[in-house]
Amino acid sequence: MAAGSDSQAAEEKTKSRSQSEVHRRLKYISLAVLVVQNASLILSIRYVRTLPGDRFFTTSAVVMAEVLKVVTCLFIVLLQRKFHVKDTVCFLVDSIVFQYKDTLKLAVPSLIYTLQNNLQYVAISNLPAATFQVTYQLKILTTALFSVMMLRKTLSRVQWVSLLLLFAGVAVVQLEQEGKKEASVSEDSHQSYLVGLVAVVISCLSSGFAGVYFEKILKGSSASVWMRNVQLGIFGTALGALGLWWNDGAAVAERGFLFGYTGTVWCVIFNQAFGGLLVAVVVKYADNILKGFATSFSIIVSTVMSVYLFGFRVDLLFTVGAGLVIGAVYMYSLPKATVASSSSLSSSSATSLSSQRTDGGAEMEAFLPKCSAKQKGS
């Protein structure tokens, strides 16, 4: 009997080791996915917007990405319902139509996200990819400030210091870039550094507000992340189509919705549509430090690739500014438990550490992309 008990304990120990190994591998796979998605989207948009020839309508790309996202999420909802079409239709009607008040809550963040997606194209079309990647980290600052104002959240001293370093790093990069543009920018009269800078700053403000607003109105909701994406996508498609009609209506009517679309453009749209959904799935395997590291590493990847793809020149000021931003991102991603335990390790208990990790994880949603923020709301 004792031998049987020992055998069962050994099996459980082996199973636990196996699960731990699987989780460790998934953790590093998640890191790779986060880095590739963060860097590839920015680099690919910059690439297709600087190619010679006919340019596609960015407003149509935003609409197409929303449509693909809705279709994908509808398929996943159908899969969750074991392909029972009637049951799925009834569920969708109940969630979207009968619970219309809940659906209407998503109109505001959807409007802001649609604006943000369009501004992202404007910013990357006018800024070097590396400069955009560094400057776009201001969304961490705006999200933190909106969280303090709207949700009454508290930040640790280390986090406040990291926000100051973040702002300083971005300022140094902008100082370095003033009067200096990529070779392609100076040769192309359609590109304006000022326009790109204004677009990325507004995008950061909208990203911070939308994420915090989404958290505020949907906290405690029981809907799945896929259902939330369907609701957001419906508004996003409608608002994106309205923006397309307002900005490029006559040109689209003359040249067609898919004008300028190439294989590379389709890759960008698929990355934008599915990238966030993919991150929403894998992000649960990545802790706060890993997410911060992925964001920092993606800045390095974008900078290195910009040197080879776009002739971007890295000098001392840019290196210092980017280094400050990378350090700030990593510092902000540290859970409160880590900060607290380093200053008062002797008085910490397992219970308090667990509680602090939860708080730190909630505050780290600033690093999540659009779809991850939706996951949080669900």
C-alpha cells in the first residue's frame, strides 16, 4: 500500500514537472509572438507606405481589418457553441440587440480605437519606424495618468520615476530628430515629420483614454473577449466606413475599395486584424516583466531593421533616448510586489505579496494592445 502511495506521488511529481516545462516553453513562445507582432506591424506599415507607385487608401485598410476581425471572432463564437448555428444566432441577438445598453457602452471606445488605427497609419507614414516605436511608448504615460485620474489608482515611486524617464527619453529622441529626417522623408513631399509627430501624440492620448474608459465601464462584465471583439468590431466597421466616405469617398468611388492593394498590403491588414487577437490569446502566459521586456526588445528590433530597410541612422542622442525609454518600460513593468519586497523584505508575507502582484498586474494593462485591453474588459 505504501508502495502504491509512493508510485502515485512520483507520477504527480512527474506530471507537475511536465506541466511546468510546457508552461515555460509557452512563456518564451509568448515573448517571441509579442516581439514579432509589435515590431512587424510598424515596420510593415512603414514599408508599404514608402513604396513607389499607387498607394492604397488607409481608411479602407482600417475597415478591412475590422471586418476580418469580426468574421474571425464570429467563427470562434460559433466554434465555442459547437457549430450550432441556431444557438449561436440566438446568443448573438441576445448579446448585441436585447442587451443593447451593454453594446452601446462600446461605442465610445470603438470610436477612439478607429481614430487611433487611422492615426497610426498617418504617423508611421510620416515618421521613421524606430522614431515612431520609441515615441509611441508615451501611451504608457497617458494610460497611467488616466488611470490615476479616472480609476483612482496608485503608482509606486519606481513607476513614477519610470514615467519621468519615459518622457525624458522620448523628448531626447524628438530633439535628435528635429531638423533631421530619413532620406526617404526628405525626398518625398507627401511626408511631414510634424504631421507624424502630432498623429502619434494624439494616438497615445486616445489609446490611454480608451483603455482606461473601457476598463471603467466594463469591469465585472461576464462576456467573453470574442463577444466583446464582435461588438467593438461592429461599431468599428461602421465608424471606419463613415471615415472612409468622409475622407476618401470620391476617390474610392472612382478607383475602387481595393485600389493599391498588393500582397504586402494584405499582409499588413492581416497582421493588424489578427495580430492583436493572437496576442490576446498568448498574453496570459506572459507575466508583467516579460511583457515589458517584449515591448523594450521590439524597440531594438525596429531600430535595427530600420537601419537595413530604410537607411535610418542611429547616433548618440537617439541611443540615449531609446535607452531611457527601454529602461523606463522595463521599470514600469515591474510588479509592485518586486518593488515592495526589495525595500521591506523582512516584513513581507506571502499573502501581501500575492495581493501586490495582483495590483501590479492590473496596472500593467497599459502594455497590452487593443485586443488585450478588450480581454481585460471581459
